[in-house]
Amino acid sequence: MIALGSLLNVNSIGVVVALLVVTTTYWKWKYQYWKRRNVPYLEPRIPFGNMEEVIRGKQLLGIRLAEIYKEMKSKGWRHGGIYTFTRPIYIVLDLDYVRNVTTKDFKYFMDRNVFVNEREPLQAHLLNLSGTRWKNMRGKLTPTFSSGKVKAMFQVMAESENELQQKMYQEYKKNQPIDIKEILACFTTNVIGTCAFGLDCQALEDEDSPFRVFTRNIFVTTRLESFKRLLSVTFPLVAKLINLKFSLKENVDFVMKMVQDTIDYRKKNNYTRKDFMQLLINLKDADGDGHNRGSISMDELASQVLVFFAAGYETSSTLMTFALYELARHEDIQEKLRREINSVLEQHNGQMTYDSIQDMKYLSQVIDETLRMHSPAAQLSRTCIKDYKLPDQDVIIEKGTTVIIPVMGIHYDEEYYPEPEKFDPERFTDENKKSRPNYTFMPFGEGPRNCIGMRFGLVQSKMGVVSLLKDYKLTVNKKTIEPLYYSPGHLFLSAEGEIWLDAEKI
């Protein structure tokens, strides 16, 4: 019996060793993919490839990609390959290649690198859709984000701006450090709620209002949620096989009820409004079953509501937060901007209007420099949908390959932005912008798949900055962790420990 047990132990060890050898051999073979494709690559490590710190939840993806960009650029590469586990990722550095992927050869890179569970509600939104479905939906939604439509909504935005001032004054009177991101997130929640759907979200009056709780829940990033996102991107077939789900039931129920109640109220009272929701209702009513080319289904309608609410509130509040942080760090820049704000408002009878905001050129420079240094979207990802031959090399990018443009890497490239760690709005004077190549500034993406709500986001962000800066001198409170560290637990850039400011009434 002892001899038999020893034999079994030896056999078990042999099986384990054989499995390890086979697994290691397979991994090493997979890691030769870019070499076989004649693409330079960074040496990966088993089992995480080149993304160990990201996978372990210790580093934000955009930061890691910026590091990869810098390393590849130092080697003189125009492009390169990396791996997430065994999945090959194609990294674009050269600006001509960036142009090809985003614009010139867009038909090869139309889709985003996202897994979509078709059986899950609220997934049929513009960010997730692919191919013809994306193209049709984009065409339907584009008219509501024209400069004219945004201008028409400005006075509705101004109602939330008044509430922002009241909230800021309440915080100022407490004589305590101000969590500026929380105030601005409440502001953008209100703006989007009223402009898009005609709803009073009351986020500034009550930080625990249902809408504010909802927007917080959208971006809950637990370890489980992070793992699910990683799994869906790296192994989409596995995600599909196990029917991987992302939407929290309470979020789905909240959105569906909000949409249905709004539709019922408008139809019952024969009420129409020039907002995002009305456009969606009109599209849905074009054909009740949602199959007409000019129509959308109820799930598609609710999906657009979700993504507009989520993307609009988070990205704009993030942009304003970092803008005010940089202004609080640089008193001279803050004062220069305040002088412009006062001068322009005086020319417009003291009123903040759409036209007065557009006349603030230095404000635009400040916002652009903030977007360069703290872009909410630190990378662009695409999927190659059919084999693509690089125009000037004997290289073919295979169908299904994930393509990433490291936006943060480009924004911090010393070739385009000397002293990239320095906050300098002068980089974005008309003259300096013309001196830089195209595709060196991409906070909203580029090409046909750029951010559809860019105009709306910029206007509400500028409004928030002007509203606070014209009445308060801001400084950084010692509660803010400096130098800033981007939290790896967030989908968008977010400062670890939040940003805390002190305010002095002017």
C-alpha cells in the first residue's frame, strides 16, 4: 500500500509538472505573436503580460499606457505591441497612424473595444453599439448636440448655476475644507437632469437625493466590477459564455421608471419640450415596434438616457474639479482668468450668457490645458473589424485586434508639450495651437466616433468655473493629498482622497 501511495504521488507530481510545462510553453508561444507579425513589442511577463499593476488594481490603466507610450517612444518606435494576459494589444504612437485609426481609415476601426451583453437591459447605448447600429443611432442623436441646440438650453442651465452659487455659499459659511468634486457633481447632475429630461433632480439641495445616489452608484468600482471589466475586454468569448452582467438592478429600475414616468406625463398632458428626452420620444414614436430605420426601441431610448446622464455628469464634474485645483495652485493664472471673467461680464450687462462664455478666450485656454493634463478619458480604444495593412509597412493588423491610442502619453509628450508637468494655459493660444501637429490634443477623441456631447460638456463646465471663480478666491487645502495620485479604483481620472479647497469671498 505504501508503494502504491508513493507511485500515485509521483504520478501526481508528474501530471502537475507536465501541465506547468504545457502552460508555460503555450504562454511563450502566445507571447511571440507580435514578433510573428513583424511589430516591435515590449517584453511581457507570465501571466499578466505588460499590465500586472493594472490587473492587480494598483495602477490606473491610463497611467500605465502613458508609461508604455513613453518607453516605446524612447526606442524610436512608431507603434508597438503589448499583452494583457495572452491577449495582444496594438499601441499607436505615430500621429499619422493615429489619424488613420481615428479618421482616414475609420471603416477598419469603427467599433470600440467593449463587450456588450445583448440580453442585459440598458446596454444599447451609443458607447456600446457597433457597426451599422452605431452609425444609425449616431445620426439620429447628432442634431440635438448642435451649437444652436446647446445655446438654446443655456438659460435652462442657468437655473442650476444659481443653485450652485447658493450651495457654494453654504459651504463657504461653514469655514471648513470644501470637497469641490461633490459640489460640482451635484451641479452637473442638476444641469443634465433639467436640460436633458426636464426633471428637478434637487442634487444641490440634497446630496442624498435619489438622483445623486443614482449617479454615485453608476460608477461604483468594487474589485469584482473591476475584474468583470478586465475579463470582458481580455476574454470576451468567456464573458459571453457565462452571460457576464454589469448593470446593478437598482440602477436599471431607477432609469426605467424615470423614463416611463416622463413619457407618460408628457403624453398625458400633451407636453413637449426642446430637450434630449423629447428627441428620443419622437424617435421611438416613429414606429411603435422600434424596427423602423427612423425609430428606436424602449430599451434603446432608456440606454441613451443612462449614458448621457452618466457620461455627462462625471466627465464635466471631473474637468471642473481639476481646473479649479490647478487655478487654486496658480494664483497668477487664477487672477488673470478672473480679470477676463469680470471684463467680459461687464460687456454683457453683468449677465452670464452663452455668448459671454464664448467670448472668454483665456477661459478656453485654461479648460484646454486642464484637459491636456487631466483628460477624463486617458486612452482611446478601438477594435480592428477587418484585416488592415499599414500603408507604409509590411504589417497587417488582424481582424479582432484591440487597438489603443494612449491619449495621456501624447498629452505628456515633451516633443509636443515642453515641460508637460507644468500647468500653462499659454500652450493653447491660437498661435501655439497652430504650431503643433494635428492629433496631439484629443480629450474628446477624434474622427466620426468622437464625443457627441462635447459642446454641451464644455459649456456646462465653463459655466461652473465662471460661477465659482467670479465670487471666490480659491486655494488648496492641506487635506488634499499632494502630489496628486490618480485612484486606480475609478473609471475616470479621480484624485485619491478627493480635492479639498478653501474659499475666500471676494
